[in-house]
Amino acid sequence: MTTPIDQKVRHYAVQFDSLPNEHYIEGLSVKNQNPGDTCVSHGLLGPLELMAKNNGTILSLSRKFHYGVSLDNADKLADDNGMQLSRGVQTVMDEGVCLENTVPYLPPFNVIPFQAAYDEAINNRAKDAQWLYQSGDSQSASQRLLKLKSALCEGLPVTVNMGVTEQIKGLTGPWEQHAYLKINNVFNPVSYAHTFIIDGYKGNMLRCMNSYGQFSGDGGRIGLPWWIVSEPYSEMMIIRSFRDWSVPEKAGIITEINDRYNLDIRIVPEERFIDENVDMYVTAIDDNGIVLALTPSGVVNTGKTVEEITDIPVFKTLTLDGTKYVEILEGLDLEPFSGQTLYIGYGSLDDLVYEAITL
């Protein structure tokens, strides 16, 4: 077996100022998960195969390998009734996935693969996975939908997991005309959790690639309304980088976690700063207009306003060799800054890139 590297799954940031009314990603293969409960494996590996295909390489990745390893890592081999999406993506990032020819899709599925399959899988790992949102987070439905459409317009199929009803297996005809009913705990309760791929939208109708074969839905696809982003247990993610291929993010300072005790951010540096040593600044302005600066030893009151200040204490110095994930305030109590705006910046005072973040 390989040694997991336990990479962190990060958070997606919207990449566009405006979006078209419809957009589609073509090229996903229609798969049939039956007779296995392997929808998570299908929902995660399809986008990876498409990324390889778009870069001139045809891959068929083993759903059985991914499923068995994920169950084993979660100590649930004996259950054989599916897995959480978070567990599935961690497997893709830590162990990787071998090819279908190495571990074919034949039952039983809840088995530990042989060592040679692990050795092959390590060459097929995802390097950058990002949550659009997770179940129970505080994002509004409109924020979730915006992230979903933005990811699709980047060319990134979106893997979604949510509670569904049996109706999802019975949708027929053109996908644009499918009339899936909203879950209601009394009249239309959740039947089970299911994972599939969203690969396009028209208005607020989402085109989805299911894993029940080409004779289900509309040639394997179904149409679902926008409000599925708020259905029970709904969560969505994308994989931005696989093997040596990636869909790069635009430059920016992206908030990962923002709560009283943590502010985790990552920097996607502008091109002129890549491979450069830069200073990082974390500042706020108090009620009297005085600049406060965070340093490794605590908060410094500069005693000067924005107009007066000529030198700001540095929080830390970084080398921006590509994307940096920086946990800048992990474990610190941010109550003194509650309700204020923090200004996170990097570069120099003469050439500063910054983002305003309200706590």
C-alpha cells in the first residue's frame, strides 16, 4: 500500500465577473454503476478521465479500486453501501487510482486491491480539489449556484452529492423537460444519498451525467432544477489538477475559513510575484481611524491613520512559488477584530496586492 499524503481539500473561488445564460462541457463518458453502490467513484473519476482526454490522453480509471480503497481507509469494508464524497476525494489525492484493466469493474467491490494496483495508482493522483460548498455551510443558494456555474464555465465538471428520491431513476425524455420534485420530509422524503456529475446548464436548469447507463434518463443524463443546491446533504466539489494537467485559477487572495478563531487564506500570486520573496501584511483600522497591524508577536497599534502611515509592520515573508496556502491566523482569537475589515496584502508598500475581508 502507498502512504497517504493527506492533502488539504481547499475552497473554490468564483472566477468570472459575468456568466452566459447557458454553457455545456462535452466529452464525459456514460457509465453504469450497477450492480455496485459506487456512485461516488463514478462521480469523481469521470471528470479526471475528461481532463486527461482534453489533454490528449485516453484513460479508463478503476472505479472498483477507488471504491475498495476508500472503504478500507474508512474502516467500512464490511458495510459495502457507499461512501462519503469527502472520503472519496481524499483517496484520489492520497493513493490515486489505478487503471480499469488492472482492477476491472467486477463484483465483489468491497475488496482491498493488490499491491501492484497501489503502485500504479500513485501515478494517477489529483493534486488540487476544491469544495464549492459543503453540507451545512452558511452560503446562500444564490452563492452556491454562482460557484457552480462559474466552475462549469471554466470547463470543470462539478461532482455533487445529495439526498435524492427514487424519482431520479425514472426521469425520461429530453433532459431540459425533466420535472424532478423537491424533497419534502412528509410527502416526498429522501430515499438515499447519491453522487453524480453536473456538466452544463441552461438558465437555471442543470444538465447532469448520471451513472445508471445510456438507457436511463436522456442518454444517461438527467435535468435537475437549480434549487438542488439546497437539497438535504447537498455538497459540490471540483478537481482542478490531476497528474500533470490542471485548470489554473486566476490570481487572487482567497478566503478558506473565516470564523472567530481562524482566518485561513490562500494566495494565487500574480505572475510578476511568482518565485519572488514578498512581505505579507495583515491590517485593520480601528474606530478612530488608526491602523492596526498583525505581527508574529501580536497586534501593533501604529498610532497613525492611513494618510499618515509610511511603514507597516510585516506579518511574515513568503516565497510565492505558485499557489500558496497560508493559515495566517490559525488558533488566534479574532474577537478583537469582530465586525471589522481586515486588509490582507502581499508585495511591497509601493506594489501591494490586497483583499478586504470582513470578519
